[in-house]
Amino acid sequence: LKDPRTGIAAADLIWVPEHDRLDGPNVLRTLTPPHRVSAAKLAAARREPDSRLAGLAVPRLAVLVGGNSRHHRFSNNDIGVFLERLEAAASSGASLMMTASRRTPETLYAGLKRLAEKYGAFLWDGQGDNPYIPLIALADAIVVTADSYNMLGEAAASGVQLLVFEPSGGHRKFTAYLDRLRVYGAVRPFTGRIEGNPYPPLDSTPMIAGRIREEITRRRNKSTS
């Protein structure tokens, strides 16, 4: 998985995201990455909702917060703007279901905690089971910070609108990724409102797994012929 940087002869099958330039007969390119947020897991989380989230009023807004990375930084201004927009959504009646990452700046996490206390929202504190899949499954829309390729891909498996907040920085490949997701109808900027329309859930994992199975079968048949 990902460009080995040593040419396409490095492996029998190579998966890369569409925005990468690697190409060849043994290269599979998809819009989103492989992940564990499957349709079956989302369906199960909807059938038996997490008790920590089930009582929250609709509309429910999942908030997946990343943090500083190689190409993105949350400036103090970014943090202030992002928290203001989350508060606008909460004050309009949306129930926030929030989770942060190890990369989330302390000042941003403290702001999320204040919002949770003020509006009776949910913020995972690291205790108990990780509610990541239930958050995605029960959301009417999902706010995602644009610093994680994988997090956007996982959220797109929901089929609900992704509302993207872009911190400072960026990279041409990430921009190309967001542009493709916009064309698909999956993302729009987060302005503090729930908006946008559902779209066919976007999950490339079955396609990638299917291609691997096909290659294994083909090689086994070749070796026994």
C-alpha cells in the first residue's frame, strides 16, 4: 500500500490513491484508502446505538478532529475560528459528538471540552470503548479537519455530507484529494451549519480486497497449470 518509491517492480500489486502519479498494469488507484469502517460495522452501530450517543437529539453532528501534521498546523487563529463554527452549530440545535486525536493541540482540546460542558455534547475522553465508528454511523453530517487522508476516507463511507475545516498549510496532493471528493459530492467547507446532501457511500476497501483476491487466485492457477 502506497508508492514504494522504487518503481512498480517492487511488488506484484501496488495500491496508491488517485492523486498519486504512480501508474502501471499492477497498480490499483482509488479515490479513498482502505480502512476498517465497513458498511457492516456501520449498520451494526445503527441497529444497536452506543448508549453514550443514543440519547443525543437530532441532528447529530460528528466532529472528527485531527491535529498538527507534516503539512498542516493549527494556528491560534485556526483554533479560534474552528471553535466558533462548532459553537454556531451547537447553538443552532445540533448535538455535537466529538473525538480528538493524539495530534490535537492542547488548546484545541480544551476548547472542545468547554463546548461539551456548555452544550451537553459528547467528547470522548479516552475512557471506555472508542466510539469512532458509532460517531460516524449515527451522524447526520460529519465535520472533519483536513489534515488526515485516512480520516476523510473513513468518514466518506457513511454517505452523509462531510463538512471540512482546513487548518493552515496544505499540500498539492491533499488539495487534489479534496477536489475529487467535492466532485463526488462528499465534501463542502464547514461554515458552522449543517448543509449538503447525502451521496452513495464511498468505500474503496472492497475493491482493493477484491483485486488482491483476484491476483492470488490468478497466481495459484498459474502455478498449478
